[in-house]
Amino acid sequence: MESDSIECPDCGQPKGLASGTQIGQILNCAGCGALLEVLALSPPEIGHAPQIEEDFGE
Ligand SMILES: [Zn+2]
């Protein structure tokens, strides 16, 4: 059995999900600083979190 480990979709940095992690929780990648949203727990899956603090304009 592998531990609950996932990789950042941006930089591939392995991330471990702490116990108690919930779907929808926002994680911060230690590798590239991307905001990642927990999409699923079993198996673990993460994706880009919606960017709400940064506005790059049109
Ligand atoms: Zn990353």
C-alpha cells in the first residue's frame, strides 16, 4: 500500500495529505507556491484552486 501521496500538477512536487484533510480544502504547494484544491481523497487527487485573490485582467 502506498501512503496518501500526490504530486503537484504544476511542478510535480510530491505532497502528502495530512490526516483529516477534507475534500475542497486548499493546499499550498511547497515547491511552486500554487494553490491546490483537494478534489478527492481515495485515491487522492488535487487540482488547481480557483484564483480569487489575483486578477490579471482581460
Ligand atoms: Zn507545485
